[in-house]
Amino acid sequence: MIVGFADVKDIYLGKVKYIGIEKKKDNYCNGSCAGIQYFECAPGYGCLHNIERIIPQSYANGPPSPL
């Protein structure tokens, strides 16, 4: 899994937080978006998502209770 942050000075993208995974081929992603290469993988094997859309399973039921 690849996790990263890019500060892009583009009016359309702004600050980009991303998470990418290399998976089996079933799409068109190669680790780039809008002409910017965020990570490298074989064409069709990448998956690029906003971090805000990713919720770790460990946080699915809320934060842990304080001791």
C-alpha cells in the first residue's frame, strides 16, 4: 500500500491527500491523475482514492474509549 500527500499548486487540485494500492488488473489507473504521477505501478493495476473517503476498519465503530 502506498500512502502520500502532495501539495499541488493547481487551481483545480489544491492540496491532494491520496492513498493508492496496487491490485489486480481491472481498471485504467497507473498511479497518475490529471497528468501528475503520484505512485508507479503497471498500467491498469492501480487504485487512487481521496483519504477522506477511506475509513480504516479499526475506526469503523468509533474511537476507542478513554482509560
